[in-house]
Amino acid sequence: MELFFLYLLLIFLLSVFLTLQYLFYKHKSHYTAANLPPGKTGWPVVGESLEFLSTGWKGYPEKFIFDRMTKYSSDVFKTSLFGQPAAVLCGPAGNKFLFSNENKHVTAWWPDSVNKIFPSSLQTDSKEEAKKMRKLMPQFFKPEALQRYIGIMDNIAQRHFASGWENKDEIVVYPLAKRYTFWLACRLFLSIDDPNHVAKFADPFNLLASGIFSIPVDLPGTAFNKGIKASNFIRKELRAIIKQRKLDLAENKASPTQDILSHMLLTCDENGQYMSELDIADKILGLLIGGHDTASAAITFIIKFLAELPEIYDEVYKEQMEIAKSKKEGELLNWEDIQKMRYSWNVACEVMRLAPPLQGAFREALNDFIFNGFSIPKGWKLYWSANSTHKNPNYFLDPEKFDPSRFDGTGPAPYTFVPFGGGPRMCPGKEYARLEILVFMHNVVKRYKWEKLLPEEKIVVDPMPIPAKGLPIRLHPHKMNA
Ligand code: HEM
């Protein structure tokens, strides 16, 4: 009997040894090509993922990038992230390379957890069909298409402040910012306006969003498992809404321009092909995800910086009150008003420079190529990081200083300010985000001044930057609204 257990133990130890050896061998084999970029690749499987993630958890995601730029090269360094051999391309040249070589040298890549929860939507890379559909996306978000949504955004913003902020002395900003952006998205993408119906989506949606960036262990009760279930639930609901809308459009009960869904159903590609129901459901889900936490993080940081910088608040207030005073009683914001919000948008840009909602994104090398004299093998993952330029004194003098005038005139040099990415994969929701942020800024400064309740609140970047307690603030309503 004892011999039997000894035998089992030996088999176990041998298999652990062989697995480790295999992992070490596999890890090393990724880095045998000649002339790879300098850098460290860490342990098999984990690589440098922990350092990459933990600098973010501590609130300094740029540290991972800048430490290695200083140690190895300011243009490109190798590493290993999420079990993958990877290179981080830095500075405007790195950004330009990745943004200009889509489908030539690189294509989008997402970690496994994203693919499992979200099988197709953000993955519009390989299939020809999907590529064609991707070309249609910008049409739905052109400034001309969005102009008619500004009044609706203002109306929802007013209802949001009435229901979430009014008669309160203290509020927590981040959850309210999420509620605002989600309500807008439900209304403008799907014509869901009733707050109760919005709330029905909000819970599964939040589960989905946290599942995407969780550890991908699909067991009952894990965030990942809940995310997959929530994703299936939302897709089913979306397909029911799409079916109903098709009927309503056919019977003239719905308008072709009432929301993004109607646009998607009625737009065809150059061959006269319409998007399938499944594709539309995926696209809408992709938009909901792409726009939710990013825009709410941006709004939360705008509130944070305006609390910390009263002279900047005063300038934003002045600009917005001039617009407010030019309006008739009950008149909603329109396109001309948005054009007058130049200073406010400069402030929002400076906020996104210092606290980019997305820190960067991955690509995969489609073939072997040379970047800056170094070889990048096919299959390697490539990462661009907003911080490599946003917080770099070579491109933004005194980078920690909050200075909205950086965006006056022609603004920062090309490929240095990249909160929305660039090239064909640039965020399709950029203009939509600009409008929802400006409409929010108008409504909030018109009503309140505020102060932070936790002056030293920590920032956690996981993967979006968020004040650890959600940014609790004390509200000081302006006299005319008091
Ligand atoms: C302040 C707000 C926002 C920021 C900072 C932001 C930033 C970004 C960035 C950096 C990317 C990745 C680009 C890349 O892969 O290189 C992206 C992609 C994307 N964004 Fe946004 N975004 C914002 C708001 C929105 C909104 C409001 C929507 C929807 C209406 C949206 C929809 C998307 C989608 C669908 C993608 C994936 C595009 C693709 O892979 O082809 N985003 N966004």
C-alpha cells in the first residue's frame, strides 16, 4: 500500500516537473529570434502581468511603462503579459505605427476573458463580413447624425439631476455618472427611456462589465461566470427588442431616425446587404460596453479636478452660464451651444490626458516586421499606452500640471494625445462621448459648486481609473437653484 502511494507521489512530482519544464521551454522559445527589443519577460505564464496590473491598482499605471522606457528603450521594449510574448511600442512613433498598420502588420487583440464573455462584438477583425460592417459604424456617430440627439441628452441630464442630485447635500459621483451615461445609451441606442426599464438592464450590465476584467474562471459564483450569464441575458433581451423594432418600422410605428438601432436596421453596405439581428445585438452590446465605464470615468475625473482647481471651475462656470443665459426658459441645448463650449472641452481633454479612461490597447502582429530596428515576430502581442506620451515631458511640458491651454490652437502634436486611440480602430464613440460629457458639464456647473469629502482619496486603475470610494462630494447649490 505504502509503495502504491509512493508511486502516486512520484508520478505527481514527475508531471509537475515536466509541466514546469514545458512551460519554461515554451516561454523561452518565444524569445529566441534575433534582434528582439530589449526588456524582461518574467516567469512563464504570468510573465510581467502582475507588475503591469499592480502599478495600476496602486494608482500609477504609467510606472510600469516609464520604468522600462528608462531602463531599456524609450521607443520599444519586450515583456510578457497575460501569458503572451509582447512588445510595448512607446511615444508618438509607436502610436503612429500601430494606428497606421491595421490589417497590414497588426490587428486587434483582446485577452481571453473578453472573448469568452463577449464572443464577437469587439472582435471585428478577421471575417470579411465583420470588416464591412465595421465600416458602417462611423456613419451612426458622425457629428451630423448626432446633432439631433443633443436636446435629448440635455433632457435626460435634467431628469438625471432631478432624480439623483436634487435635495441632497452629499452624493457619490461615480455610480451616478454611470447611471447618467447608461440612461443616455439606453435612450439613444434603443429608445428605452423609462428609468425602470433602464434599471432592468443596469444590473446585468454591471455584472457583464465587471466580468470582462475578472480572472477568467468559469465556475458558479465567480465574477466571470456571472458576466457570461449577464451577457447571454442582455443579448436575448436585445434580440427581442430588435425583432419588435423591425415590425414597428414596417408598420410605421417607429421612426427611421429615432435611435441608433433604427439606423442600424435601415443601413446597408455597398452591396446592399443589411446587418443581421445577431450582428446588431452584438454591435449594440459593444457600444454599451465601450461607452459605459469610459465616459463615466471621464465625468468622474472632471468633477474631481474641478473640485481641486477652483480657478478652472470658475472659467468653465463662466462659459456655461453665458450659454445658459442665452437660452429661453425651457429651451434645450443644441449644436450651436456645444460649439461654444471650447474651454470646457479643453478642460475635459486635459482631464483625459492626465487620467485616460483607457490606458491603452493591444494588437497582435500579423507577420514578422521590424520596428525601430528591432524584430517583432508574428503572433506577438503589441501594446500602445496613452501614458507613454500623455505624461512624457518631451511632448507635454511639465506633464503633471493641469493646463487646458495645451489644447488651444492646433493643440498637441500628432499621435501624442490619444485618449480615443487612432487610425481605423479609433473609438467610434468619440463624438458621442464629447457631447454627453459637455452636456453633463453644462448641467452640473449650472447647478452646483462642490467639494471633495475625502481630500486624499486614492485612485485605483483596474482597468479604468476610479477614485477608490467613488468620489464622494458635498454639493453647494448656486443660489438661483437653491
Ligand atoms: C471618454 C469616453 C471614451 C474613451 C476615452 C474611449 C476610448 C476608446 C479607446 C482608447 C478605444 C480603443 C482603441 C484601440 O483599440 O486602439 C475605444 C474603442 C471603442 N470604443 Fe470608445 N471611448 C469612449 C467612449 C465611447 C463611447 C461613448 C462609445 C459608444 C457610443 C464607445 C465605443 C467604443 C467601441 C465600440 C470601441 C471598439 C472599436 C473597435 O475595436 O473597433 N466608446 N474607445
